[in-house]
Amino acid sequence: MQKAVEEHTIDQVYQLLASVADGQRQIREQLDRIEQELGQVSERVSGVETRLDSIEFAQSSIVQRQILNNRRLDKIEDHLGI
């Protein structure tokens, strides 16, 4: 009887260990998927940052052109006496 109980307990321990191992495998798979998704998000963020840099540069160029155009307009107005 004792031996049957011990064997049953051992079987339960092996089942529990197998269940834990399966859970660990599932967690590793989920972590791998999360890492892949984070890599994709990181790439998208990098792309957005690059576009923002381009937009900021374009804005700066536009402001510089506006300043130059305003100076030209001031000179023209001064010349015309406006």
C-alpha cells in the first residue's frame, strides 16, 4: 500500500514537473514574441523620429525663408516709401 502511494506521489511530481516545464516553454515563446514586437515597435519609432527630424529641418528652412522674404519686403517697402 505504501509503495503504491509513493509511486502515485512520484507520478504526480513528474506530472507537476512536466506541467512546469510546459509553462516555462510557453513563457519563453511569449517572451520571444514580445521581443519581436518590441523590435518592430522600435523600428517604427526610429522611422517616426527620422520623419520628425525631417519635418523640423523643413520648418527651420521655411522660417529662414520667411525671415529673408520679410527683409526683402521691408527693403522694397522702404524703397517705395510705403
